[in-house]
Amino acid sequence: MPDAARPALVLEGEKPNGTARVLHTVLNEKLDEAPWKAKPVKALSKRTVRLLITDRNEWVDVVVGPDGAVDVRSDASDTKPQVTVALDMKTLPVILGVPLWHKLPAVWEKGGKKLITDLAGRRVRVRGLLSHPAIVIRVLQILGVPPGTVG
């Protein structure tokens, strides 16, 4: 089965904040290194995920359109996210370091255990985790790293 086409990725806004630029770059790299990640992106169509950086008092909305195109918006107040991930900038690498096992988040390995510890310690808070678990899993699939690269 062929991989889905790579989605278009747009950095919106006249002056995007630093977090938006970082996330835009990371998403580009993740989609380049693993073309199969286009499929979980397409599964997020018509969904919005907000990344709230608490120590910078800024947020980034990742809006996936019905066609699978991804808009990275900084501090847009008109979007309604289904899932909000709140963390500080030092904890962002935890989300980016979750290893994948058969294209699913491996929470039992080093990077995954760190994420679970940070969730339990409330250093990472996820609003919408219980009502939209599939969205959270797809976000971790997209941002995750191949096995053996963490540690």
C-alpha cells in the first residue's frame, strides 16, 4: 500500500512566534524523514491541536484542513482546539523524543517513560486526552522518533 501524499505545510501569520517557527521546522523534518507520517496527518483532518508554552506565554495551533493541508498558526484566538498540550519550553523535547514501535508510541521505553512521568508530575498537561485519545496518539506518531534513537 503506497504512503499518502505529503501534506502541504504552511506557517501562517505576519510575524509568527518562535514556537511556531520551531514547530513548523520540526513538522517539516518529521514528514521528510518518514513519509508514512502523512497518513496520521491526514487522519487529523478538520482537527486542531494547540501547543501551549507556559513559560513563554505563547501558543501555536496546528490546524489540519479537510484536504490534509497543515496550517501552523501562532497566537490565533479564533481557533477552537480539540486537544491542548501545555508544557514549558524545556519539556518540549520530551514530546519530540517519544520512540515509536511499529508506528505507535512506545511509552515503555526511555523517552515514553519520561513523557508518562511528566504527565503524572503535571509538567505536561493534555486537555482533551480522555475525550480525544486518537488525536493524541496521532500527534505522538507524527512527532515520535524511530526506535533506537532515544537514549
